[in-house]
Amino acid sequence: MGIQTRSGGAEVLGVDFPARIITVIAVPYHQVATVPYQGGVWNETVEPGAFRGVEASPEAVRVCREHNKADTVGKCIGFRDEARGLVAEIRIARTQRGDDTLALADEGMLSASVGFGIYRNGEALDHSTRTRRVKRAWLDHIGLVMTPAYDGARVLAVRHNTPDLDRDPLFVWAKMRRDPVFKWARARCWR
């Protein structure tokens, strides 16, 4: 299976403007997200340690806006596992788009989202309840997005200022994912 994206629930923990670092909970653990999967709607959770090993080479994980790899704004510089989820430190590039990204994160207008792949036998499916548990996966990229899939996937803070975070309801994201124009654009971007 290819790269899957999950937004939401990820929290921006902080933004350090001088160092250009944003700290996020990239993947919240044990938080249920309603996601499209296998032609239906499933409830998905990620187990602690699902992305173990990513901390060995964090710089290999790039950061882009809205999962558009052509709109790269930075790279990861560190990961750590915490009880609440996988925490990532992201260094943002010294570009106009990078400046905009720092400002939006500081204002609580961006959330973290992950692009990931599942290893063989890395998921547990319960077809009767349409529940999927991600047990082992690899991290392709982090997207800084307007609307997350998981409630816990948001920027935790801009280091010098912890903002109040406005969160869009999940149904807005789900509606956008079903939009035919959005599906067409997503298919063209990820070929």
C-alpha cells in the first residue's frame, strides 16, 4: 500500500522564532480518528512505538504544507516518544513560505499531519467494528495543515508563546476528503 496521510490530533507544542523550530505532536497515541480506508470509513488509532526507529535519522523526514511535497518548508531534526504521542522538532527553512509557516503555527492556525506507510503485519483490523490499529509504520513526511484528522495532532506551541489553538471540526476534513475536485487534485499530486 502507498503513502497514507492522517491529519489532526497532532498538536503544535511550540515555535522558537530565532531558531526557526516548531515542536509538534506528530502522531497522538490511542486517539481515535475517523478515516477513509478500504473503500469505507474506519476508526483508526496508532499504538505507542509504531514509528520506532525514526529517531535514528530524523533529517530524512521532510516537512511540507498540506502534504504537497513540492511545497517543502523544512525538515525534522529530532523525534522522541512520549506517552501522549510521537513528538517531532521541525526546523523551518529561511524562505518567505517558511516565515509564513512560523507565523501561522504561532497563531495556532496549523496542525501537524503525517504521511506514512504500514509495514507488513503492521496493522490490526477488526472488520466487524471497522477499527484499525496501526502497530508498525514508517514515516514518509510531516504535513503542516489547516485541518487535522486527529484532534491531538496540532502544534503544541511556539516556544516563546503557547497559543490557544482553534480546531476545525473533523466533519469539515471528512467532507473535503470526499469532494471530487479534491480527490482529483490529490490523485494528480501523488502519482
